[in-house]
Amino acid sequence: MQGYPEVTVLRYGHRPGRDDRMTTHVGLTARALGADRVVFPGNAGQSEQTVADITERFGGPFDVELTDELDAFIRDWDGFIVHLTMYGERLQDVESEIRRIHDDQRQPLLVVVGGEKVSFEVYEEADFNVGVTNQPHSEVAGLAVFLDHLFDGAELDQEYENAEQRVIPQALGKRVEEVDEE
Amino acid sequence: MQGYPEVTVLRYGHRPGRDDRMTTHVGLTARALGADRVVFPGNAGQSEQTVADITERFGGPFDVELTDELDAFIRDWDGFIVHLTMYGERLQDVESEIRRIHDDQRQPLLVVVGGEKVSFEVYEEADFNVGVTNQPHSEVAGLAVFLDHLFDGAELDQEYENAEQRVIPQALGKRVEEVDEE
């Protein structure tokens, strides 16, 4: 998000077919809640296409990429790493420290969102293993709450550039405006 | 959540097979983030079973129910209604009013989470149509951020009763305790 150091979300693991919607939702949630980029495993091309289409219609900047080297991507990250897991430290106990590193020290942040199998190396490479609650729920919900806390709600006011269409908030009904590019 | 008026989440619409995981994640997110109950459409029995199993293992109180009468459930709701939709008013503009009605006026809250087709009647029956951003993302992410704002983060400290097992937060690794019932 503008004014903040980079935030990249890495979806770790993807089973084509079974995970298509969850992976797509991870990407769209990353975009809507202030991240700058999402990286999917190489076999998630369908989700990549959906996220790219939404970004083209509703604006950016937001990047979506594929990688076949998830572990190398994590090892080589130049910044700090948060791995979201129900086994981790409580969000409310570590979030101020995470914000300090991100906002004050201006370090780029990689947020790793697990699929089914996360290797122990991910736990070790992460600077923080964080539980958005220590209950089983949804990686999409965990990512959403994490980003909202990271940005302290400021991402809700985010504006998008180069959109083809924009939703105008309404108390009742639906209103979508076509955006005229200058 | 204890100390708050009831919050029920209604999943509006479900396509068996295609929506199983999303509907399950709506239910698990409702449970983990402070709601008291989730209601699914009658054809979502598989998701109901998963949520009931998780509640038995990780504790409650939390109820999961099925209904074949979604519209009647909404019409007959004794309290106030928030419908989450990307076309609605901005969360940050209406959340203090919603908290006032819930916390101060002590009104039970029904949160309607759309699936594919939401009838216009739902928009009309809702006291608030609310967008957690006006961007397309995920009903699970929207529900998570909404509940976290409703409870102002207090739901993260929630404790569960009658759990068989409990995750102990860890900086590194996984620790799960079996709970001895007295």
C-alpha cells in the first residue's frame, strides 16, 4: 500500500481443482486489504488469471506472480517474514512488534499463508509464526485480520489506480461506475 | 461471545460440491471470531458436520444449524441485521453505529453472508448493507474483518469451554494439549 514498505503474500501449497477458490480468495484478499503482491505456486495458473483479471477491472497497483521455488523464495527474501499458523504466537501479543519493524524500520514484509503441507523449514525461516487465534478456521480469514491489524484499518480507505470500474458505496442496492480514463 | 448480545451468522446460498469449503470456512470463521451460531442452507449438511466436529474437539459454546427457509429466517429475525456486500456502505463509516446498537442497545445481530445469488429482499430486510471494502474479494475475509471490528479485537482473547484439545501458542513449532475434563 502507498506510504508503506512492500507487503508480499506467498500462498504456500496449492492442489489444482480442490484449492482453486481458496487460492483465488487469498489473492483477492491480499489485493483488497493492502498487500502489494501475491505469489502463487506454479500450478495455480487459474487463480493467477482470475486475480489479474480483477486487478485489470478494479485497479491496482497489485502484482500476481507464479513461482516453482517456494522454499527458495522464502530463503532469499530480503526483509522479514511472518508465517500465519494456528500454532503460532497470538497476533495480539506480537502485532505491535511487527508494526514497529514494518513501519519504523521500513522492512519489506513477506506473509506466508499455508496450504496443506508446510515444511518445518518455513517455521524456522519465519521471524514470526503468528496465530490469528489458535483455533482452526480459514487461511483467508487469518490473512484478512492480519493485514487489517498490520495497517490498523488504513487499508480500508485505499484508492485504486487505472480501474475500469468502481463500486460506489450504497445503503441500498448496487451502483457501479465505469471509469473514464483520461 | 460471552458478555455480548447474540451474534448469528447466516450463510445465504450454497451449491453442494462447489461451495463446501467456502461454507465450512464461513462457519469456522464465525466460531473462531466471536459469533455464537452459524446457520447454513439445508443442502450444506457436509459443512454442518465439519463445523460440529471442530466444535466438539476445540470447544464452544457454538451452534451450527441448517434451515430450508433462508428468507423466512431473515424476515423473522428478532434484532437487527447486517448484510455483507461489496456494494454496501463502507465498514469504517457505519461500524460505530453498529457497535452502538449491539453493545449499548443490546440487540441480537444477524450477519448475512452472501453466496452467489442474493435476492433484493435481503438488501431491503437488512438494517445495514456493509462493504468490507468495495472491492471483490472473499466472503470469508469480509466476515472475519467485520467480526473483528464488531468486537474491537476482544474476540481474539476468547476462551473455549469443553474442549478436548487446545493449541498452546508457540514461537516455533506445534504444541497441542489434551484437555482433561474434570
